[in-house]
Amino acid sequence: MVDRRDVTARLSQLVMTVDEYERLMTEALPHLLNHATTQTRRFLRETGQWGDDVCHEKLALRWGYELVERFLMYGRTEIPCRPLFFLDSLIAKYFSQPEPFCYDKELLSPLGRFLEGLTSRAVISRDALMALFYHLYGFGQSQVAKVLGLGTTETQRVYKNFERWRRSGWQRAVDEVGITREDLMEIESHKRRYPDQFHAEADRLSRIVQAHYRKSEPEHFPCLSRQQWAHLFKEGYGYDYRVWHLALCRDCLSEVCDVHQDDSQDVLTPQLDLRIRPLLNGRLVESYHSVDH
Ligand SMILES: [Zn+2]
């Protein structure tokens, strides 16, 4: 008999290899199904669509199955990942699609969808998470490593994250949320023609999106005070905390930049400076669809 708490704990930890993932999935399938069904029930209750009868129980179970099926299909391509975390983000995405109940209407504009797409991808992909620092603030790899206070090994990983993102990750993220070449052009033309208005809008929308996706962080990753951040960096712990939270919280990122400034490192300020496309070999990445001709 597998201890339930043990399985839940392992599902929340980082899975590094496909073998490890497969083994865990065989063992954890009933737990995943139970988790997905419980989340579905909660969603139906919260949106006033629940009734205490067999018919609703069946519906929750069916959706639970469907969600776990999707999870099994995509999970393997997301390794290294935290399985439970990834499942939760799939569930959140699933329920927010047909009626984006938790969203501001403006998030349906090309710019809103672009920001939403990048951030929702960041919840399940470390490459996209690292790329957020570039797309939102224009930080390069070495700047990201500096802000996050990473050691040599972690810094190398950041370089790999950036590389993969530029080569394929960005395109995939853009495609996945259905951003077309026209959408990209519309965003870029808006940015060029009305820079102030564009900046204000990107600033406001990115805050809404970040606040929404912070909810999918593990519960033990809340905002910290300046003193707490300073302590965390000084003592050299909480790497996951730094990466996850700072990519999704501009206020804490500002605090952390201030803390570094006190330590008289090079000053960086997280001013919003939205970049639509990544740079590859010094050139902006074009969408595949636009190089057909
Ligand atoms: Zn915060």
C-alpha cells in the first residue's frame, strides 16, 4: 500500500528524468485522478454549477479523467517539472478557456493574449519562466543570474534556458495561445506608434496576469519583506523561491534589486520594457509564418 502523503510529496518535487517520471506516474495515477476530480468539483462549486447528485459526481469524474489524460500526454515533454504543479496549471488553464471567468476583458486583446500566453507558459516551463525576465524587463542572461544571485551551475542552466527559448520555446508559446503573425504585427505597430499608451497598457495588463499566475505558485511562496529577501540572499538559500516568485512579482523584484544595490553590485531596475520577440544571433526572431515568403 502506497502512503498517500508520500506520493503527494513526491509529486510536488522536481522530476528530472523520463524514467523517474514514468515510475512515479504508474504509482500515482489514482492520486492524480482524485486530485483532478476534487479540483473539478471545487471549480463547479465556486462557479455555482454544482449539485449534490450522481450526475454531477459523474461529470466531475469524467473531467478528472480528461484532465489526467492531457497531463499524461504533455507531462513527458515538460521534464524537468513538478508533476502536481504542472497538473494544477493544466487544470487552471482548462477551466479558464471557454469562459475566461477570472480575466479582465482586455486580456482578450492581442497584447493581453500575448502576455497571458507567455506567463501561462512560464508556469509549466522553466525556459519560459526565465524568458519572462527578458520579455518584461529586457534582462539578459547574465543580468538574470545577477538579480537572482545564482551560482555557476545555475547560471549555466539560465544560459541553456535562454538558448532553447530563442530557438523554439518562444515560437511554441506564441503558437499555443493562437497568436498569429497579424497579432504580433498589431502589437508591434501599437508599440511603435503610441509608445506611452502601449507602455501604460502593458504595465497594467502584465500586473493582472502576474497576480493571476502567482496563485499557481506553491502555497509556501508568498511575498517576502525586504529584510526577508536580504536574509535569503545573504544566507544563500531558496533558489526555487527566487526564480518562481521574482519572475511573477514585480514588487518583490524591485525590493530585491534594491537589496543588491545596497551591496553595491551593478544597479538594475525592473522597469517594464516589453520585448515581443527574443533576439537570436543579434536579430529579432521572426515568426515561422512570416518567413514563408
Ligand atoms: Zn512578491
